[in-house]
Amino acid sequence: MEKFSVWTDKGTGINPFVPNRNNQFSSSVVAKTLSFTAGLVLLPLRLLLVLVLSLILILISTLDQLLPIWFLRRLLRTTLVKGLCRAILSVLGFFVIEERVPDCRRIGLGKLPPRVTLKPSPIRSGDILVCNHTSFIDVLFLAYRFGPDFGATSALKESGDKVKKTGLLWALYRSFSDPTALTNLRPAECTLDFEKAARLASSQSGAPLAVFPEGVRTNGKGLLKFHPAFARLNQVAIKGESIKVHLLAFKYGDADCAHPVGSGLVHLFKLCFSVSHSLQVSRVPCDLLREAAKNGKSLDVRTVLAQSVGARGVGLLEMEAHHALDFYQKWLGGGSSAKSKQT
């Protein structure tokens, strides 16, 4: 779209904020009719089930925040929260979720010695999960698989270099709402460096810490610059002693699964209307990152994460989180501020 070309990355030609085009119904008339009919039947049923399961999840997650002992919190997350999140994913059509370790040479880690296994390292309390972000489905998957706390950053241009440790409900709210909701978190509320947030997640909840270092959702076609709060991420990933860094790259097979802008409810309706969806999660364990650094590779977490998305990877973009807010103003017809545009 020409009027949004100012947010097209000059190096890659990618606009990370424009919604993807849906080619789901580009087949025969019969296939279109069957898909549309199935969607009409599935939509109300799924919405009802998602509503019921979400209300239960809200109650359980609220109880999680009130429990005084971290062991009880962890038990709750690995049983009830885990089951509820997987049930919601299944209701939405994510019946099978593929997890894999990407080819090390393709993602720039080089050839690793035989002693290094490609089996994912276990993710433990206090570890950091670094992820790209396109939809609230990312948050549900993380809650289902790892039961983490979340590290949130402000999307404002003058956002500081700290994070705020949050729970599942706050993470779901931010990932479901339109981008303007990200301005509700002011820089003054972000008081922790990400390492301290990870240690607090371990001591208070016995959990890892999941972060979306881009700071906002995109359409999944490129990776934004990381928030300043994660400036030391490369050093922590290489050192990997008390805090271990794992990368998780989400790649969806359907255009409807990406939600860079717009209403969360419309996004939910689109998910419910389609019969099924595919999700591939590429997981780069901490052991691979550290071993590559030992072998002399110049490790850049952002580059490795971008190359791990899907089978071909995505481009590295020169834009930041605050550009998404400016784009959304233009998307709504409110114009844009020149100081936030890409230079």
C-alpha cells in the first residue's frame, strides 16, 4: 500500500506492520463454499468455548498471583494453566504444533562438534526465552509449554532500558489489544534489567522469563530492532552460567494468524472461522549458542532468531517499536508524526 510506504524497510523492502493478505480461499469454488460453510458452523461454537475457557483461565491466573509460595504457583501453572492454554489452542484450530531445532549452519551457528546434541536443552527456572511476536497465540503457547513470567517493555520512543515483570494475564492483554495499549506501560514502571527480572521469576514463581525484545507485534515478515533493555542479551547468551538464554521463533502457516494491527476481537473471529491452523516453533537451545561462541562464531542473538523463523528465516529491519505506534495512527487515519518515522 503506497500510503504506508514510509514504513517499508529500505534495506529489505519489508513493511512489518501491514496485515498479511489472506490467500486461504484462492482455490476452487467448491473448496471456497465448503470452507465458508464450515466457518459459519465453527465460529459460534468456538467463540463460546473460548469464552468459557478464558474465564476459567482468568480465575486460575488470578489465584496464581495471590498464592504466597512459589511451589504452589509452579504446580498450578504446570497443571491447570497448562491444560487450559492447550485446550484454547485446540479450540482455535491449532491441533498439531511442530517444535524443532533448526539447522545450525543455516542460522549462522556453523558446524558444531559431535558431542553437542541437537536435542533441546530443558528450560528451567530463571532461564530467559527470547521470542519473536505476531499474535496472542505466542503467549498461549509459552504458557502451555513453559509456564513463564513475562518481561514487558514500553513501546514509547523514550522508553528507557528496563523491563517490568508481569504475569500471564497482562501479557495476554498486551498481545490481544491494538498497539496503542502498549503506551499504557510507562517507562517509569519499568524498573528492572532483564537479568534481575529473570531472577525474580525464579525466586517468586519458580519459572523462566519470556520476553518479546521487539516490543510490539509484527506481521512476521521481518524482525525489528531489539528494545534497549536487551542491549546485553548477546553477552548473557554467550556466558550462560546462572542465566541461560533460549530462542523460540514462531512461524504461522496462515495469514490470519498474524495480528500486527487492528482489533483483537476481529483477529479472534478470523482464527475461529478457519478450520485449522499450523504453527512451527523453532527452538535454539542455550547449549548451541554457547558452543557456537566457543568455536569463534560472532554471536548475535537477533540475527540467529531472525534466521530461525520458518524454513528460510526473515529479514533484519531498521525499525523499532515506536514506529508501530506511528504506523497505527496512520492506519486509523490520524496521520503520523515525522519524528517517529524511519530515517
